[in-house]
Amino acid sequence: MLTAITRAVSPAIIHCEISFIDRKPIDLATAQDQHRSYEMLLEKLGARVHSLPAEPALPDSMFVEDPAIVLDELAVILPLGTESRRPEAASLAQALSSFRKLAYVTLPGTLEGGDVLRIGRKLFVGLTRRSNAEGIRQLTAILAPHKYEVIALPVTGSLHLKSAVTHIGGNTLLANRAWFDTAPFAAYDWIDVDPAEPHAANALAFGGTIIFPASFPRHRSPRARLQAQGFHITPIDISELQKAESGLSCSSVLFDAPSPP
């Protein structure tokens, strides 16, 4: 059964880390409502949602994708590239231990799940301000016994690799190709975001549905190609969360787990 781990919005989100956008005031109540709508949409689309309680002292803690990578065989717990965020991993690791055995990347390696794009047995990992070569080296060693291929590539224009590219199914990627090294993806087909919406490449795709932020209306331009490939497009408003550099993938950890008895 598709399982999603999420975490409630921290009341400290107004103090979140910002790297690639200008800081704007965040309305906490609106951010919380938008995140609840996100969780409800995941449930509507068939996911079993485990929502963890808010972490009042950790502003970015709702971004549960970053401290862990969950694969079929194990979950890898990660030391985040921002020191103040590293305490987020402990409670997420505890939650994941009910579903997977755990392995750990350790300092001086740093790695964030937002930099890891999985396509089958390949993990494309961005070299960014948050994820370094040592973190990628350790991940490669951890996953080698499980026959995963780890492919590192530079990312220059965005916070994470998955801010710039989404695997939407089959052999197709939605991307802003100006922000990362596209050479490792030579075998894939591209759907490019509108240049007027450079941050629009992060979407959430599963079960034949692609969830897009409603604040990117120019997604109508690639929409026809997506619908022609059989995808259903569902917009959702995360405009307040986007002020914290939120995308759609970063607010949940998605994986398969046995259905409850």
C-alpha cells in the first residue's frame, strides 16, 4: 500500500531557511491549512498518510523528504547540509523504523533527499550547497549491495535537484534544464517548463496523477503533452508554503508498505 509520512507545519516556519528566493511574511494559519489540504489530497489519491506532530523548535521540519531516502530494501537517514536542520532526522528515523531497516550517512558527508531523484534502480543525486561528494560516496557504498546505481551531477540554479526535475513516469522528465547537468539523462524524454516559471519543475507524480502547484498556471502549456500520455492533472494551492521554498515532493516521504491487518 502506498504510504506517506508527513509532518505538521512548525509554528516557527516564519524563521525557515531561504536560499534562492526573497523572504516574504508567511501566514501560519494559511500555511497549516494548505498543508492539511495536501495531506487530504494524498489520502484521496490512495495513500495511507502518517502525519507526525509539528516540531516547534525546527522551522523547516515539515520538509520530511530531506532527512531520509526510502527504498524497497531500507531507509537511509541523512545528515542535512544545514546544521540547524539536522535534529529533524531523529523523529523521522523513529517513524521509518516501523517500515524499513535503517542505514546512516554520517558527517562530514552531507546529503538531502531533495537532491535524490530515483528512477527504478538508478538514483540521480545533485551536488549542491546541501549535498556534498562525501555524502554521495557514502550513499553509493550503502546501496551497492542492493544493486542501485548512484549518479552524481552538478546543480547550479536551484536549492535541490528535484526543484529542477521530476520523473513523471515512463521515460519522461518534467524539467528546467538550465539548472542542472542534463548529460546523465540523455536517454530520457523532456517536457520543459515555461521559462516564465523557472521554479515549476517540481511536481508529485503517482498513480497516474500529476499534482502541480496551482500558482504555476503556465503549466497549461505542457499539460496537453502530459494528458496525451494518459496522466490526470490535479492542481493544489501551496502558495503560502512556497514562501518557505516548498515544492510538492519535499512535504512527504512516499513508499510502499504492507496494508494493516
